[in-house]
Amino acid sequence: MVSRRHLWVALALTMGAAPAKAETIEVTIDKLVFSPAKIEAKVGDTIKWVNKDVFAHTATVDGGWEVMIPPKKAASLTVKKAVSVDYFCRFHPNMKGHLTVTSP
Amino acid sequence: MFIRSTAALAAVFLLSAAPLSQAADKPTDPQIAHIAYTAGVLDVEAAKQALKKSKNKEVVDFAKDMVRDHEAVNKQALDLVKKLKVTPEDNPTSKALTKAAAEERAKLAKFKGAAFDKAYVASEVAYHKQVNGALETLLIPSASNAELKSLLETGLKIFQGHEQHAEHVAGMLK
Ligand SMILES: [Cu+2]
């Protein structure tokens, strides 16, 4: 009885905490393709680009930020405001992605 | 100048098509590997000339990207031919590409400063366009080994990316 009650309390705490928890959204780069090409995130989430290529790539927003993603490495960006932007690789502009960030 | 070099390269592929079509209608895998590898080496050589001659940051950065990417593709190509036990085979297309690139370098050597930067970047746009065409219409369809075909497809995406990158740099030099 007692343990069951504890379980409910624990569950309630976990559920209550869940919406505030920041997530990491992974984008894989393989053979010059961002996948998934379109991602959705909430303010405070982290986007992690995992580069499987032997080439360096970037995630660049024209007139905005740029993340360098070295070959066979990963790079991250924590999104701080709600926005909807196209991004591309500056070295290979034929690589394209889209990022939508919403308020939590 | 632009038109002339494009015409010269078009001639390259016409010339090379004849002896190859007599042999087997299309290049063999060892020949394809050689052509793709040569195309990369030639772009690295062009970039090294630009690194010596240019003072423009955009052009220097672009040339460094070319060296880095083409050396990376060619390292993959070497690893693959070793794994497949294929010996790249010299052929008329590789020879013609090499000859045309040497002529282009000699021509670019005469330019200085901003004139060199413009001529180099224009030449890079034209060169990547030509190689893209060859990859799409001849090399990829002719490749019989699946791994070689896949590497060529990645190479095509790299070359297409460089063509767009070169066009972007050309736009900034205007
Ligand atoms: Cu890239």
C-alpha cells in the first residue's frame, strides 16, 4: 500500500517535470544530406548535428548564426528564441534544412 | 575566355568518347576510377595556384575548401580501389582533362590581383559544371560496381555543392 502510494507520487513528479525538460534533437549528416531535413524544437532545446561524412559541413543561416560541423564529429546549438528559418551548408549550398523553434 | 574553355572541355569529352566507344561503348570501372581521381587532383592543383596568387579572403577560403574536400574524396577513392583490388587505368579522358587543366593554369598564371580572382572563380564554375555533366551522363551510369557508383554519387553532390559555392563567390567579386 505504502509503496504504491509512493509510486503515484513519483509518477506525478515526473509528469509534472516533463514539459520543462529540454530535449536534444539529432540531425544526421550522411553523404551531404541533412536528415531529417525539417526539424521542430522548443526554446531551450538543443540541436545536435552528427556528421558521418569525411567532409566538414556547416549549418548556416543567411545573415544569422553558423555552426561548424567537423568531419566525423558532432556539433550542437541550443535554441533560445522562437523562429522558423532555412539553413544550409556554406561549403555545399546544395545541402538544405529547415528549423522551426516554438515557445514552450 | 569563358566560352573558349568550355568549348575546349566539350571537345575533351567528344574526343575521349570515340576511343572509349570503340573499346566497350563505355568506360570501365578502372578507367572511371582514374577519371574521377584525376578530376579531383586537377581541382586541388588549381586551388594551390590560387592559394599562391590570391589575396582575397573569400577566394583563399574557397580554394582551401577545394583542397580539403577533394583530398578527402580522393582518399576515399584510394581506399575503395584498394579494397576492390582495382588498379585505376589511365585513359584518353583523363589525359585530355589533364592537358586542358594545364592549359588553364598557364592562362591563369598571367593574371594578377582581382583579375586573377575573377578568372579563377569563373574557371572553377565552368570546371565543376563540366565534371558534373561527365559524372551524371557518363561515369555514374557506366560504373558497374555498386560501391564505386555510390562514391561517384557522393562525388557528384560534392561537385554540385562546389559549383554553387563558386557561383556565390563569383557573385561577391562583382
Ligand atoms: Cu557541406
